[in-house]
Amino acid sequence: MKYSTLKPTAPRDEVDELLDEIDAGSMRMARLMTARFGDATHHTDLAPPHYMLLRALRDTGSMRASDVAEMCSMKNSAVSMALQVLEERGYIAREHDDSDRRVVHVVLTPAGLEQLSTAETQRREMMRRFTADLTIDDLRALVRIQNTLIETVARQDD
């Protein structure tokens, strides 16, 4: 029997069809964005995980490495390796907590802030091209839906 002649055994309802479209579309979008942003970030010396870590530090301030990992939804080992690279490049520094010397905080350096700013400008311009056909209302809806999905998935990790 040829596989092309197989028919679904049960009819799919509209919700199933939409969920399948969202799933496939998300995977395709992730692959496209990774490929495109990979090309954009090589000019700034920041891989996507490095970009995320620097943004987290800029937005939140000094944090422990484990807090950075949680905020970026990354494994501690991956964050540790990324922080080592960022520290070698002078984009972050590690500082001991004054009240407990065992605690080490990660902080963004001026060089890291400058590198992040350059990367954000490049990524923003790329996103402008990707979203050129969307209205401001579409963009607002996309951000709202994206944030809702992220929060839902993050809650399920707990």
C-alpha cells in the first residue's frame, strides 16, 4: 500500500486543525528566525543565547547565575558556559555578594551594554522587515498571544 493513499481515520475538528497549524507554524518560524538572526548576530559577536542573557541582565540588574538561567529558560550548565564566554569578552563581570561571599552575582559591563545595544538595533531592523505587513494592532495581538503562550508553557515546567 502506498502511503500517499492513506486517509485519516477520524475527522479533525477546527480546533485540531488550528492547533496543528500553530504547532507546525511555530516550528517553521523558529527555524526561519534562528537562521536569519544567526546571520544578523555574527556582526555583533553575540549568539542568540548570549543576547538573551545580556538582555536579562540589563532588564533585571545583578543576578545569580541560577536566576539568569531561570529567567532565560535555560539549563544551568548552558548558562554557565555562556557566561564564561561573555566574561572572557568583557561583557559581564562576576561580583561577590557583600553580605555573603559565597554568593556570586553576574553584572552587565559597559562593554556588554554597548554590544547589546548594537545587537538590539540590528535585530529590531530585521524584525521590522519580518513584520512589515502587520498593523500596529496585529503587533500588539502577537505580543499578547506570545506572552500568554510563554507564561502557560513556563507554568507547566513547574
